[in-house]
Amino acid sequence: MGKKYCEEKCQNPYYHVHSYAIYTQVDDCHRHIIRGVTSPAPDTPGHKHDFEGTTSCNEGHTHCYHGCTEKPKYMCNGHIHDFCGKTSCDEGHKHRYQGTTDRDRRSFCR
């Protein structure tokens, strides 16, 4: 998901992104925060978004994560996506995560 790819997609008014911010599950007596913005995607039935990033630093380390959202769940004013996965294994452990994105943000691209 390079910057040029995102800029090209964001020039198309039919593309949108979602933000997300969730906690991982507790493992090794701590948890991390996962937050970011999904890749742009067209607002078509069944579309999905990619996401990736690095967790917050806790207990002196971070974890990487990446994945693809589920299909959209439509609401009165937009839609959301469920997503889940596991972080990378660092310091001898990994964390599971599960959450939903915020509603679609078309203004983010402009």
C-alpha cells in the first residue's frame, strides 16, 4: 500500500477508507493498542480493505500486524467492517485482536 497507490485511489470519489483503534487481548500480562487507517477501496457490495501497522509499545516492545477486513455491514449512515487476527511473535508471544472499523470516511481522501 504505497503512498502513490493511495493518492491515485483517493482521487476517485468512489473510494473511501476507514480508521480503527482497538486493544489487543492480554498475553504475557500486557496488551497493546492497534490503530490506523485502512487501504482505499471502492464502495461496491462485498468490498474489503487491507490494513497493516505496528502496535503501541508496551513492556519495551511492539508487534507488527496485517490483514484484510470482512465484507461491509451497512448502517443508516455508511458502513463498518469487522476485522481480526494475530500480531507477529515478539518477545516470545503474540496477541490476538478483534474489532470493527469506524464508519467510512470519504473526506479523508481529499
